[in-house]
Amino acid sequence: MKSPLPVRNGVNATRLRLPRAGEGPWLTVMDYVLFRFGHVDPDGIVQRFEVGEVVALDGSAFTPHTPLGLHEFLWYYRDLPTEPHLPVEEHIIFEDEHLVAVDKPHFLPTTPGGRYVQESALVRLRNRLGIPDLIPMHRLDRATAGVVLFSKNPESRGAYQVLFEKRKITKRYQAVSVVEAERIDWLQGCFPLVYKNRMSKEKGYLLSRMSEGPANARTRISIREVGPSQGERYGTAILWDLDPHTGKTHQLRVHLAALGCGILHDPFYPVLLDEAPDDFTRPLQLLASSISFADPFTGETRRFDSKLRLSAAPLETGR
């Protein structure tokens, strides 16, 4: 469903589904919106209706007296709170008429959410490139750095989306774990391996769970390098290559933690830590290092590699 309002300052208008007439005590659309959001900014809501900034799918403006039941949805622009600037920068790896490949840094969300709207890779890039139709083809957690693909062209977008839907995209990640020196020989004898289990995640709960039943999550895990971590702050570090065969939430973090090799600076696994302010000196040591696929228009293999490095990786990573 295409929004009747254009992107403004890099941000899409917000859509709200309206109840049918008689489904509640509200007589007008404005009554309902005040019921939902009046505790936040009642004067601002009334003003939006008075000046015609709340619209229906056909672009017609709601008035303070528009009754419920005429339209199923409305669109409006939210007032954005002042956001703290995130002291990290995204970098464009590649751009053509269809795609933008970007190195997303740790701590920057891929898309708006929660307290970060302008401070997201999507909104920053829309404003920077002047492309309001830009959308991400996939997402990385805010804590994870690395390659993210964005679509520039609505006409070619569907062909690339099909690649993701049919799992014809190959992704590789890297991660760093710190382990006791006496475990290194044993670990090197165990890998590479494919770790598989059954995972699920409940809405509203932070963590993914491992459960009984057929495996639905698989990751090929291999050791790329072992050695002192950069700066020798953390002792012996392992740099992993991770090839996910599936895409469950937190899959890579769960799998390494289950093997006793949790990712360095992970506040979720193996132990959930209390929420704390961002520490930009201690990013999660997880990187989406590359993404590759056969281009749906030319058939050629395309690969985009991150230029970022994990700060705690072994000193000589060969990258």
C-alpha cells in the first residue's frame, strides 16, 4: 500500500489502521487518534487535523469532524524527538542504478526504530543521496557491523527481493571469541563443523531460545585465525568465519555461545547483562563481512566485501 504522503527528511509517514464505526465510543477519526496518542501530544494532534496534515489513502485530508467508517487507514508525519548523534559513520562500498552497498558501523541501526530515526543508516542515506525511495533489502542488528544492500530503483527492486526470498544470497560473517589458551588445540581439532539446532523467539522477549525438535537453524563454523588479540587486551582470540545456512534471529550469537565460544562483548549470550549505555570502545565483535549473488539481470556473480575490521581480531588476520 503506497503512502499518499512523500518521504520527509528521509522518514516515511506513519500509517494507522482505523476502527470501523461503532467498534468503540469514538465518533470521529480525531477522537480515536486522541484516544491512542493524546497522552503524548494532544495539542499537536488537534493542530494536524485543523491544518490538513492527516490524510487518507486517496490523499484527502481528515478534518476534526470526519466520522469514523469512511476510511480504513490514515497517514501523518510524526514529530521526531531530538536524537543523540551516534559518533559512527556509514561508508558506501558500491553504487549503480539499482543498488547501494554500504558498510554499516556498529551501533547504527539499519532502519528507524525506538529512539533512533534520523540516526539510522536508511534515513542518513536517503538524506545524503537524495533518494527518498531507497529501502534496505535486508537488515543487520544495531550491534552488528558490515555489508547491507539497499535498493535505489523501485522498478528493479522486485528482482533482487526474490533472491532474498528464495535464499539465493550468500552471506559470510566474521566474529571474535576470546578463549583460554589451553583450549586452542582442542578447538582447532573440532572445526570446521556445521552447528544445527532448533531456535525460536517470542515477540517482546529479547532472547532467542533453543528448544527440542527438528533443527531449523544451521551455521557452518570454521576458524580463520588464532592469536593474540589486537592490542593484546583480551588474550588469545579466535577469528571465526561463519556461513549461515538459515537466518534465525541471533543465530550466530546463539550458536557460538552454545559451543562455549561466545562472541566478545555480547550482552545477550551466553548471559543476559543489564542494559547499559553504549560503550563505543567495546563493540560486539560480529561483522557481516561479505554478500554475494548472481545478478538477476546480467547473470554475473556479484560480491561486496566489507572494508571494516573487528577491533579485537588476532593481530595478523590476513585481511
